[in-house]
Amino acid sequence: MEFLDQLWSQIAQYVNVPYLLTFMLLTYFVRHNWTFRIKTTYVVLIIATLCAVPYFFIVGIEWNKLLFSYVLGTSLHELLFKWIENKLKSL
């Protein structure tokens, strides 16, 4: 358990978890409920930017934490939500 605590503290230095979860959940919701004429990549970028504005100006999160959270979120988004969908379908 100590290893997980150390890992979590290292990740928390570079990633803002509330922004990460907000961004990933909104992206999942928008991508699965609406279709757009532009590429999905741009839709995700627009959602990430719109989510980042309040976190940057109101909450005061540093821009580098938002950037690392965005990178991590876009990398893990498909993997995480496909796993969750498969688990829900198997129930």
C-alpha cells in the first residue's frame, strides 16, 4: 500500500484530478451523445479548453498541471471508458 501512496503523491504533483475527471466525463458524454462536423480531436480540445478556463482563473490551478492533466486524460480516456463499458455490458 505504501507504493500506491507514493505513486499517488507523485502523480498529484503534476496532475489536477478534479480537472482530469471533469474533462474526461464531459468528453465521454459529448462524444457519445452528439455528433459534430469537425474531427473528434478538435471537439476534445475545445472541451478541454472550456473546462480549463474556470480551473485556471477561478480555482488558480497552474497551467502546467492543466496541460499534464489534459495529456493524461486524452491518453487514458478511450482505454478507461471502453473498460467500464465492457464491464457494464457483462453485468
